[in-house]
Amino acid sequence: MALIDWNDDLSVNIKEVDQEHKKLINLINSLHSAMGSGQGKKAMGPVLAGLVDYTKTHFAFEEQLMRKNRYPGYLNHKSLHDSLTEQVVELNNKYQEGKTLVTVEVLAFLKDWLTNHIKTVDKKYGPYLNAKGVV
């Protein structure tokens, strides 16, 4: 069973952004699945590294869309992206240093981090960009 199931509440109604969000969800779900089968420790490093890399790529894409279309909330959104990226990088660094274990709390943080960001922050730019022809 997946930790995060994709549904319309997570859609920002921009096809490429939704596809990228699904990839991030799949990374978190893969860690959840690995933990359920006793392989969490083995999966944590690659999943966290993948989240760090893909989050940076995804946020850069979102930010480019916002700049190109002069989204008025761009600077605030970018600030949130920077903070979220820093948190995931810090979590990955702590894991690499042996200071963070694979725990339900880490998984809950990742789930909340992604779903809350999509539902409360990303949802705000969707209608604006849709009105500019971005679908």
C-alpha cells in the first residue's frame, strides 16, 4: 500500500508539474515500501539522494515557469523552495553522517513536506499560470 496516493487534490492542473510531483511521490512511496519489507536502511540513502537531486530540478522548473509568466508570488515561492531544499539536503547530510536513522518520523516528514507544499503553495500558482495558457 502506498503512503501517498495521487489524487486530484494534489493536481495543480499543469501536466508537466503534475508528472514531476508524481515522481517525487514515487520516491517517497519507494522508501515506504522498502521500510515495510525491512529494507528501509538500504533504500534510505538512494531515496534521499534522489529527492535532493529531483527536488532541485523540479523547483528550478517551477521557478522558471513563474518567472517566464511573471507570477506575482514568485519571490515568496522561491524562498519556500530554498527552505524546503535546505531541509532535505540537511536530512540527507545527517543520514550520510550516520546521525539520522530510517524512521517513521522521517517518512512522515517527507510525506507532509511534499503534500503540504503542493496543497498549500503550489495550488496558488496553478490558476494564475493556467490563465496565462500554461496547462
